[in-house]
Amino acid sequence: MFIAKRASQLTLSLHSKRGLSSRVSGVLSALNIPFNKEINGVYDGQWKGSGEVIESICPTTGETLARINTASPADVAETLTKARKAYLQFRDIPAPRRGEILRQIREGLANKREELGALVTLEMGKIRTEGVGEVQEFIDICDYAVGLSRMMNGRVVASERPGHSILEVPNPLGVVAVLSAFNFPVAVYGWNLALSLAAGNATVWKPSPTTPLTSIAVTSIVAEVLEKNNLPGALVGLVTGGQAVGETLVGSKEVELVSFTGSERVGRIVGQAVVSRFGKSILELGGNNASIVMPDADLSLAVPGVFFGAVGTAGQRCTSTRRLFLHRDIANEFLERLKKLYAAIKPGDPLEDDTLLGPLHTSSAVKLHKTTIDYLRSIDAEILFGGKDYDVTPYANGNFVQPTIAVPKSVDMSDRIWSTETFAPILNVAIFNELEEAIRWNNAVPQGLSSSLWTRDLRNVGKWTGPSGSDAGIVNVNAGTSGAEIGASFGGNKSTGWGRESGGDAWKQYVRWSACTINFSNEAPLAQGVNFSLD
Ligand code: NAD
């Protein structure tokens, strides 16, 4: 096991020898993460890693948290071979027994909920309550999958032929590769792992190269449960690394299903690569989400709802609110109230309980924020709030940016300011007169992940959720664009990739479906009355 079981006090004193700040050493020690040597970032039943060494960098302080041995091509190949072997064993274990394994994984995660949440905060940069919330989401989907393990039912279909039954049967699929993005370094893997394990598959995870520590800590907890149950660790393989590791998994015929979460740019490459070898894929790609506020909306709900959607996670959720369409009658009042909230939020260490705004994940995201604001200025957009760097931030080397509200002059949704997902806290505003106009704008971008309407009028709700309404995968009313629960299937339409994960019917993608016609009669009639007899 990668985590040496040692007294945390010893770990703490050695941390300080390496010069880690106490805010870092406290979080790492709580998970027994070693610090005085490179950490192995590959797991296939054993911890190893013979590829390049990458560093995990804290977005708040710029500190190097750890150095990770990533997967070499040989490591990836071996992990896949072992995953296949593990699958061949695991697929014959009855689903409710697999559910029992998930129940234990749930317990393992719950025991380390706060510690893991703090690690997410440290490595990804989201505030602590959201870091812990992500682990809670993994716990929730484990609960869901435990129940599911007794309900992954096929069905009996009426046959047109006498003495025949047709069964639709779900069986385990094989090896599932999970490629995940930096911004949800726990939950997205959890959604996939829970359903994949319940379905009887082996899973190989390639996390974002910028959140390797979190993936190692999560895998360690899950692997411990498998070890205790004498199951092969290769059921939950981990291959840290960058693009090359991802490409190998995506291109491998040993992988039946690729579940990819990330940008549209990479998703397009991944989708094409998987389809070219007739593999299965689930694509969860970028969003460009809008909130629409009607004149009858309850602004005491809508203003904070939009505020959380746009500024929460420093604008780094796939479901973050990026476009705001305000009805002319309430636009001024809404913006005044929203600006007050923006002015009140202070950047801070996301590990502190009262911080609501942490850093962006990387320095390149800070550059993206700046170039997007430069572009807004170049098209004469009005910058209502933000648009500058903070004069004072808690950490000089942190990736802090000021959340920004802008009103572009044009409402041409094909302009890149409207049609592109900028993964930073920039909210673009437009004013409309009729709901139909706002729905048209909502639907006029390539992406189709999340959307929200604020209204108290039932007629608006009907329009919004009906055939002429929002074309997104998530269509909310009086609830913001971000903050989904695990019970419903999660995902977006159009260039967001049409993927669905987590609840609902998402599990059906993780199995191999067979239609089985069983003849228990003494005749062998053909369907549709076809006659193929020499008599
Ligand atoms: P990214 O596309 O840069 O990377 C995602 C993953 O793909 C990483 O693990 C990366 O190493 C890997 N990768 C990169 N190139 C690859 C290649 N050629 N082949 C295979 N794998 C490759 O995304 P990111 O910056 O980590 O995450 C942010 C993006 O993810 C945003 O667009 C966000 O909207 C999206 N996202 C979507 C959802 C959703 O559910 N729809 C959820 C979270 C994030």
C-alpha cells in the first residue's frame, strides 16, 4: 500500500523538514501521505510508477505538495492486462455481493470524509465545504449503487411466437476507463466507479495530471476494501499521467467503455478515437450555462442563486453560470443587488471555513481570465464589476482573480464571448423583453449542459421545460445552474457530449445488453411468419 502506516506525529515532523507549510503538512499527515520521497501514482494491485515525475502544485500558495511517479507505457499495458484478469473473476460474483463491497467502500470514504475533502481543497483549490461535498457525493453514489446492485434488472418481452420468451439481459461489460477533469477530482470518479463496480466491471482511472494526490488517496481507500475482501486490486486500477497515458487508454481495444470528462476540445478527439475502434464512450464535456430571470421572479432567491452559480468554485464548475439573461423590468435592480454580493466576497485560503472564494486551479487559468477580459474590453463591453487583479490576496503566489460581471454590446450568440466556455468567473449579461427571446439565446450556443429559469409563473415553467424550451440536459426552475444531486442522471446535450452519468438510467451504459430468445416449445416457428421449409 502506498500510504505507510506510521505515527502521524513522525510524519508531521518530517514534513516540516521538507519545508512544507503547516497548512499543507496537516492535511497530508491526516491521510498518512508520505512526503520525503516520490509517491507512486500507479496502482494495479501494487503501487508503482516508472513514467515521468510530475509535481502536484497548491493553487493557493504555489507550494509543491508532492512529486508523483506517473505511468509509463509499460505500466499502462500491465494495468490493463491485470484489469482484464480481475474483471474475469469479478463478473461472476453476484451483483448484491458486489454491492456489499460498495457498502464497505462507502464506509471507508465516510471515515475519511473531512480529511479527503481538505485534500481536494488543498490540491484543487475549491473551498472546504465544496471539497467535503465532493466526497459526500461519492458516498451518496455508493449508497445508490448498493441499492442498484439488487435492482440492475433486465426484462421479459412478449414474444409473438408461441412457447417463446424473450429476455433482455444485462451482463458485466468488461474494462471501463475513467478519464477525469481537474475540477471534480473525486465525484466524477465516484459516479463512474460506483456504477461500474455494481455492474461487475474492472475500472482504470486516469485523473487530471494536476490532481494526482487526490486520486492516489481515493484509490488507496478503495483498494484497502478490496484487499480486505481478497479481491484483486486491479479492479480499481489507477494510472496517473498526462495526455499520452489518456491516449493509450482511449485507443486500447482492452477498454470496452471510455468515460471521459473534460473539455470539448479533448472530448472531440477522444470521441472520434473511441468510435473509430467501435468502442463505447460517455462524454461529459464543457458547459456554457445560462440563467434567465423573469420579471415575476423572487429576487431574494434569484440573486444569491446566480451569485453562487457564477462565483462558486471560482467559476470552475462545468455547470457554472456564464450567461445571465435579465428581463428589462428587473435588470437594474437585479444587477445592483448582485454587485453588492460581488463586492462583499473576499478571496482567501479555501481551507479556512469562512472563505467563499478560493484561487483558480492553475496560472494558465489566470491568464485565460485576463485575456478574456482584454477581449471584452476590445469589443467595448461594459465591465460592471471586477475585470482586474486583486491588489491584495492572501497569498502572493496564489491564482486569485476577481470575479467579473460584463455586459457585451452585442447579443449575437455566435460571438466567441457568448459561444465559448471560459473556465473562470466571468458572467456575461444581456437584457431581454420576451421569454422566447431569452430561450432562443439559451439554445443558440454549441453547448447544452445546464440552464435555469427564475419565475413564479406556471406558464413560463411549462414553456421552459417543454418542446420549445431549454435544450440543455439540466433544466432547472428557481434553482441555479450548478449543484446537481446524484439521483437524476447528470449530463449535457449537443457539444457537451450527450453523456449521462450518476443516477437515473445511467447504469445501463455500464453493462452489455443481450436480447435472448428462448424457445421452450416443440416447434421452431420463424418470426414475422416467415416460411423457410422444404416441405
Ligand atoms: P481537459 O480536457 O484538459 O482534460 C481532461 C482529461 O483529459 C485529463 O485527464 C487530461 O489529462 C486528459 N487528456 C488530455 N488530452 C487527452 C487526449 N488527447 N486523449 C485522452 N485524454 C486526454 O479538461 P480539464 O481542464 O481538466 O477540465 C475542465 C473541463 O472539463 C471544462 O471544459 C469543464 O466544463 C469540463 N467538465 C465537464 C463536466 C461534465 O460533467 N460535463 C464535469 C467536469 C468538468
